Amino acid sequence: MLTDRQKLILKAIIEEYVTSNEPVGSKALTEKPYLSFSSATLRNEMQELEEIGYLRKTHTSSGRIPSDVGYRYYLDHLFIRDENVEEYYKYVDEIFDNKYLSKEESCKKLVNFISDLTGYYCAIVGNSSDSATVLRLEIVPLEANEAVLLIVTSAGLVQHQKIYIPKGYNMDDLMRIINMFDTAMYGHSIYDIRDILSREASKPRIRQMVNFQDDILNFMIKAFERFLHGSSYDAGLSKLLNQPEFQDYQQMQKLIRAIDGEEFSNLLTDTTKGVEIVVGSENKNEGFSDCSVVSVPFFVNDSEFGSILLVGPTRMNYRATVPLIEYVARSMAKLDKR
């Protein structure tokens, strides 16, 4: 159990280190107005905090930096959300309130905004829909040689793709192909669609139709893969790698592999919980051993949900980033019906 004085000192060291990225000594602490203790007292308390595992000393300085245990105690007991971050909410609102942006465009703008503001890696990852079934394929004509193909699932999810009809063919040719696939796929689960597409595409009646059926097939395969694995938007990997903690080449490679790997999806928050923060060595993937991963669940509607992930160094500005991500997550419902 930490004393009140030790809690104040630990909080001050963490928040100073977040800002400076330099080990914190007793001299820096004496300049804090709320730490009216002598240098000797501060040094003794810092020594005690190091001995019980909340701080650690670097080889290059007499100052201390937080350990993963120290960060965990800070997050569980000491950290307070920074109200000043609310000034950035208006920029988030501008993205959500822009009715001319599609859901995909909004998500892309959001991850870029969050990454630019924080300097960390941000991802919006939607739920998978492997239990959903295909309701219909639909063609929406735009021009004589142009249409939008829609795929609609029982989960209410939609993928769309603009299709250009080659010279010599017309909208009726496109409709016939789509009707064939629609009949074959109706009521089947997303998980089974790739096999159905391959089987149908090999039939002579479809192979002989028109040469742009390959474009349609490629779109549908990719669309159903997105349904199966969930939509994902990300930005900021290069910004994260520019952080001082990730200048070592081997460390950099581990981090890239961790973000690109399948285990990344395991970081998604349980949607029955709120914000989750996994610090450093708490991460099961070694590639994130020097990172903190903030994960916040969101709901667009009953069938569309997921998590917003933020990956940064353990020296993350939790006071600012956590309320920002929480605000974005609460606002995701504005994307319903887009």
C-alpha cells in the first residue's frame, strides 16, 4: 500500500516523464508546487518506490522512470482525464457531422486525425460477420455504362462497388450476371460464399456471359472477406516508429510484425466493458512489450460494432488520449445509416 506522499510522487514522476522523455530526479520534483518536500525526503521516497517495483533507474542517469507496474498503479488509481482535450472534440464533430462523407471516408479521416494529434498508431476495427447470411445483390444504375453493385447481409451490413460496363455490352448483361449470383448466394452464410462464387463462376452459362464478370467476381470476393474479417481502418504507423522508444531496428521490426499479425485482432475490447489499457509487459505479444494499447468499444447500431485501438509507447499521454478515444467511440453511432 502506497502512502499519500508516495502516490503524489509517483504521479508527478510519470506525468513529468510523459512530457520530457527524460529520467526524473528529485530536483525536478522540488519545482512542483504540490510537492513541498525536501530533496532528501523525495530521494528516500523515490528509492522506496524503486525497491517495491514502481520505478526503475536507467544506466545513464540518477533519475528514475516508471516501470510497467508503476504505470498500472497510475492508471488504476491516480490518473485523471485532462479536460483540456475537449477543445479537439469540435474537429471530431466536423467529421461525424459531414453528411457528404461515407462511413468509410469518415473512419479514414478519424484515424488520420487521431494519429496526427497524438503521434501514435490508431485503428478502427469493426466486427466480423461470419454468422450473417446474404440477403441480396442489388444493382443501382447510374449511367448507361455505369452502375453500383450492392451486397447486403442479414446483419444489415453493406458493401458497394462502382461497376463500369465495357463497350459492346449493356445494363441487361450486368443484371443477368448479378441475378445468377444472387440466386446462388441467397441465404448462405458469409463463411461459405467463396466456395459458392468459385463454383458458380466455373459454370459455362456465366463464363460465356461477358468479359467484365471477372471484375465483379474480384469485388465480391474482397467484399465477403471484409464481412468475414471485419472492416479496418488505420493510420500512424510511421508516426509511432518515430517515437524515441522505437529507434532500434530489431525493436521496430517486432512492432511492425505485431501490428500486421493476426494476433492484433485479439487486442479488441470486450464490448461489454469500457476502456481497456494494456501496458508494456502485460501484452501477450512480445512486439508490444514497449507499448501501451488503449482499446475502447463502439457501437454504430445493434449489428455494427467494434473497437478503436491506439498503440503508443508506455510513456503515453493517457490523460489526453483516453478521453479523446472515448469521445470518438461515443460518437460512432452518428455513422448509422451512412
